[in-house]
Amino acid sequence: MMPQAYTALLPGGAAAVMDVRTGKGSWRHFNSTAARLWNHLADGTPLDQALNELTDHFTRHGADRDTVRADLATLVRRLCDTGLLTARTSPAPQPTAATVRPPIPADGVPSAVERLAGALGLATALLLLRCTPIRTVIALACVLSRVPRPDATAEHADILVHAVRNSARLWPGRAACLEESLAVYLTALLRGCRVTWVLGARTAPAGAHAWTETDGQVIGQDLEDRLWPYAPALRI
């Protein structure tokens, strides 16, 4: 069965969890203490064992045992209230060393075929994200990832991003990062290649993002964005 929660490992031991059980999904950000408990549970550690191990860990570092147990009990109640305590989880991917690729020059104009593929990719992404739950979209993307395709070069992926963005200008609504990145993923498949679709999060300030990568490079992002990098929770 498909996972219901995906974890991004953030700096300082924090974490962000993408819950895809309902609708478009939601993100929850955990500080280092909450993330430590969550990671134990996501790895399959029984709750009682995880609580004992964390209590021992913090008391060894000078914390009061009763206070630690009370704080952990409060955290467990919150996880229960959200339903995450029983959610199926996916192993957290390790943050990658991908670099943000400089934007393509303005003269990198997509061909007519690529513009058509970009329009189809965007239309399909918009339809999927508006008419189906995010968990269904993820499941479909996972199925499509099994179709043999060579990885797109970074230069070709740049062109595909432009093709999608050209089509998005004609869309009366807003094509945000989720719609755009999924559209690029689908457009690449239509053009006989593939890119990696990534959903992730950052901390300080907390936020979530979706993007595409190929050849170890983040595609279509602004190099001047000082809030990068994001940590991946799901890579397809």
C-alpha cells in the first residue's frame, strides 16, 4: 500500500512531514525533539520503546525525567489527534547535494513540439491536482516512473520548464510550484525523457515547495533565492 506520510529531514534535527491522506495534503513541521520521536516511530520502533529511549537520552543530558515524560506524552497526544501516529510512513530520503542551475538564457525558445508538450503536460497536471487527491497523483507519478526513459539533460529540462511556463501564462488561474513541477515531469515523459519530481520543505522560515531535478541539478529555480535549499520528502 502507498505511504500516507513522507518526511523531509531538516537542519538541526528538525523535520517536516507531508500528510497525503486527504485532499491536497498538508505539511506539519516538527522541532528536533518531536522529529526525534517521529523518526523513531517511522523506523518501526514501538511507541513504549521510543519513549523510553528518548527519556533516557534527555535525562542523560540533564533534563528532569518527569518533565521529559510529560512533554513526550503531550507530543504523543498531538500525533494521535492528527492521526499521524498510525499513518503508513515512507523512509525519509537523505538531503541531496543537488545544485541550483542558472536560469536558461532568454534566447532558449522551446520548439513548437515542446510548446505543445508543455501545454498538454500543464493541462494534465492541472486536471489531476484539481480533480483527484494528492495521494492519487503521487501514485500515478510512481507508475509513470517505471516507464523506461533516459534522463533529460539539464539543457533540455530548461527548455521544458520554459514550455510549461509559456502555457501557464495563458491559464487564467495560478500555476504554483506544485502544478508547474508536475507539468514539467509529465512534459518530459511526453518528450521521451524523464526528470525527477521532488516535494520537500525547508525551515527558518518553515515552508514547502515542489520542483524538478535532473543530472544532480535543480531546474527552473532562481539562484538569488537565499531561502534555498529545501530538503526532499518525496522523490519520483
